[in-house]
Amino acid sequence: MASDQEIDLLVFGGGITGAGIARDAALRGLSIALVESHDFASGTSHLTSKVVHGGLRYLEHGHIKPVVDALIERYRLLEHLAPNLIRPLQFVLPFENNEFVKWLYTLTGLHLYGFPEWYRCGRASGPRLGVRLTRDYPLMRPYPFAVTFWDAQTNDARLVLSTLRTAEASGAMLQNYTSIREAVYDNHRWHLTVCSERDGQTHKFRARAVVNATGPWCPQTAALLGVKYVSLTWLKGSHMMLPRPARFGEDAIVMRSVRDNRPLWVIPWHHRLIVGTTESNHTGDLRDVRPTADEVDDLFESFRRAFPKAGFSRGDICGAYAGVRPIVPQGVESANQLSREHRIDVDADRRLVTVMGGKLTTFRMMAEQSVDEVERLLHRSPPIRAVRRRLREQRLWPGLSRDEGRQLRANLARIYDALPHRDRLVKHLVLSYGWEASGILEEIARQPSLGVPLTQTVPYTVAELGYLARTEKPLRLLDLVKRRTSLYFLADDCCACMLPRIAEHVGRSLGWDRERRARELEHVAAEFAADLACCRPSTAAPALLDRQSVVA
Ligand SMILES: Cc1cc2nc3c(=O)[nH]c(=O)nc-3n(C[C@H](O)[C@H](O)[C@H](O)COP(=O)(O)OP(=O)(O)OC[C@H]3O[C@@H](n4cnc5c(N)ncnc54)[C@H](O)[C@@H]3O)c2cc1C
């Protein structure tokens, strides 16, 4: 970022909200920079249930408009923006014997909820009865009836990174690990000084408008910008992960909490099951949000009751994580009833827009509305209808259409036909990085040891991590294993035995010496142990902590 530059818009926050705004603004031709104080997606946006959904249960509380908006956005994401990152996922919602009326009522609601998916894609929602339920979901305890409906699943952190790469390709400047040092609004300009953690350098520049998209940190960021902000409450949600039994099937299942009968999800994700979400008020440090033993008890006992035949014990829990969402006080008592609608506040006197709440699913819509506000503040005319439509459907980076993706996969499979695991590897790389997949495959062809898959289901390789280290601005090893890839969640014991090798390879492009590599490994191990502490109290940091072997 050149010092003392003047730009149209500065966005604070590199989660999905900030990323979406950066994309929309850059595509509209605004000069824009995005500043993230930690890693991109390091807030709530990599700790979600990874579901792209309308929110069937919010219909029950009469929140019709947000559900309809989310259904439209879900469709756009699946069909236009990110078909490579989002896949349809069927949900099963079972009911007890005494819930017959509720079942009928839910079926009625499904006419609204399921219609768009059925009409556009032929995926039908509807009733499912006892015998078929037991046959299709053999691990689940018997239920007399259920409904099935369609939503979708994504990789949350990759969605943020792809959105950011789209923004960058359209001219946005992106800086992670950069914090605000000084912010003064004077003469219709924000005069800002920010400092980068990478090199300790400060940069000054002027922005004609600022967006605060720092999610749960909105009040703190407002304070740094010298403005007052409404008080928020923070709602914490925890998940645990279990190995996915072969007989679990492909569908997600909604079960009930043993504690308070709240709906909980069991979602298949690669060879794991994600079980969540608990909901409780959070008052502690926003950078250190972990599941508690109590929350994991609730999730585990609820799972055991719903899936008695799965035969899991506490020792089988292989991961846990928690995130927080900001909630604007709404005057309702139960967390379940709180609307997930977003809120956009505009301070026209200081050309400051604050965006909060919402969902991963609706990030594009929130971005469009926020950038409309920014354009109004800058006295720019809004895009004409045709341009708006193009913005709504413009594919996220890497931007291949389905046909182009198929063609590229076929070509690369032909060129690299001698590679082991060729088909899985080529498919994964093309879906994730489009044309850039060929560079990674080229490296693997030159040095086959870099192409050995690191997990059972997703063929992550050391070569891919090296590519990500060069192209996606990670500063720490954790950024690579937890957000650029999902190794942290998907590999057994956080890929402990391979991490030293990964650190050595990526350390070459990131300039890490032995001491730094050892620190990075310790950091990953400590994070993993802290997340798992609530599930397996006896778990020490995984074996990757053999510091001697790294430093020696
Ligand atoms: C447990 C849980 C599960 C969820 N599951 C789903 C789901 O399945 N589907 C769905 O659609 N939605 C889901 N959501 C909602 C969704 O995750 C959030 O709406 C979304 O991630 C919020 O993104 P954000 O960018 O606003 O905030 P964040 O992702 O938290 O990003 C804010 C960013 O701002 C940065 N920051 C903080 N202070 C500063 C500063 N001063 N300067 C610069 N940067 C700063 C932070 O480091 C952070 O990266 C879930 C939420 C929770 C809590």
C-alpha cells in the first residue's frame, strides 16, 4: 500500500462481511483497501456450521423476509457465484410421536421453503415416514416421521478467501495483520495511520469513506475510529467433531438437545461429522473463544441419544471449535428467537458505514446494500440495472464455469497422467484454484514427494500449501492449516506427523529459520490442545511438539 495515497473506501475487517464489501466495491470501480487486524477469516467466518441456508426454523418465529432473502442468496451462490465451493445438502428433521401437529405445520412451511429449490433444480422437500427413515438412516434411533429439505454446504474460510481474491483481481488492496494506529476525520476525509505486523512499517493514507465490518469487534473498532457505538451482546456457538461412520450417509440430520430441546445439527463434512450449535451469551475475550466441557457434554449426549447405534465414546471426539456472533439487542428472551438479520448503520457526518450481524449465506446482499450506502455518501450514482445484475452473478475467483472446469480437469489429467491419486488431486486443485492448478501439478511432477495426500479425503499436499504460502498472504503456520486449508479440522491430530515437513517447505518462501519454524509448530499445537481441552481433558498438545527434532 503506497503511503499517503487517497482512496475512495477503506474497509476494516477481513471476514466474510468485509470481503464481500471489498468485492462489490472493487467491481463497481471504487478505489478500495481492506485492512484486517489478524488473519483474513480469523474471526467468526471460519468457525461456522458451514451451511448455506435460508433458515427454516426462523419461519416458525415469523421472520419471513430474511428467510426469503437468504433463499435467493443461497441460489445465487450455488448457481452463479461459487458452484465450485458450495454443494447442495439434504437435511432430515425428525419428529416424535407426540409432535404430529408440529410435523404437519412444518410440512406446510416447507411449501414456501422448498419450492424455489424444487422449481429451479428439481430437488424436492417433503415428508419421510418411519420405515424408510430407519432404512435410510440406520444409525439413528427410530422416529415415526420426519421432513426432508435442501440447503447447501460450503467451506467458510475458502469462501472468504475466494471473495477476497476476486476483490484483489479487480484492484482492491488487501492487508492482513495490520492495525489502526490513528484515525481522524477532517475536511470530508478520513486520515488514517495503520501499522503492519509483518514489518512494523506504518502507512498513512486518506479515505473518502470508511466501512466498519469487524463483526463482533464493531464496538472496539468504533472506539479506535473515535466514534460511539451501541452496546452489543455476543452469542457464542460451539461445535464438536466426530469421525463419520460409513453408515451415516450423505444427509445432515437435525436432532434435539438433551438439555433444552433446542435443534442441533449433525452435518457430514468430508470424513467428519460436525455437531452443533450450542448457544450461550459470551462475555470473555473475543480472541479466545473455546467450547466448554459443559457445551461438549450437551452436544455429545444429544448425539448419543439420537444415534445410539454409532457407538461413540468421548475419546472419539476429534475436534471442537466455537465462534461468536454480535447481536443487536432485540427485546426477545430466547437466543433461538433472535433474528440473524444484519444491520447497516450510516454516519453521514463522518462518512462511516457500520455493518453487523447477518449470515455467511447473505454476505453478498449485505455487501451490495453497504456499498450502495457508500456510493450515496460519495455522491456517486448507483449502478444501472444491467450492471447490478452482473455484479450479483459475477463468479468468485477462480471464476471458471462448470464447462471450463471440466475441460481444464480433462486436460490436466491427460498431461499429468502418471501422477498417483491423479483424478482426486486434479479435481481438488481445479475446483479450488482454477487455472493455477497447473503450476501446483507441475511442481508435484518435478518432485513427487510434495504430492503425497496429507488426509484421507481431501488431497491436500505440501505442494499446495507451498502455493498458498506464496499467494494468499499467510503470516503463521496456523493461517495455512486452519484457514487456507482445513487440515486443522480434517487431519488426525492436526496432521501432527506432517507439520514439521510442511513448516520446512512453506518456511522457505516465508523466510522462516529453524527457531521460527519451531515457534510456529508450538503455536499450532497449543491452539489445537486448547480447542480440544474441553473434550479430552487429558489430551496434551499433540506430538508435533517435539521441538528438539525441529530445532536440531
Ligand atoms: C457458531 C456460529 C455458527 C454459524 N454458522 C453459520 C452457518 O452455518 N451459515 C451461515 O450462513 N452463517 C453462520 N453463522 C453466521 C456467520 O458466521 C457470521 O454472520 C459471519 O461469519 C460474520 O462475518 P463478519 O465478517 O461480520 O465477522 P468476522 O468473521 O468475525 O470478521 C470480523 C473480522 O474483523 C477483524 N477485526 C477486528 N477488529 C479489527 C480492526 N480494528 N481492524 C481490522 N480488522 C479487525 C477480525 O479479526 C475478523 O477477522 C454462524 C455464526 C456462529 C457464531
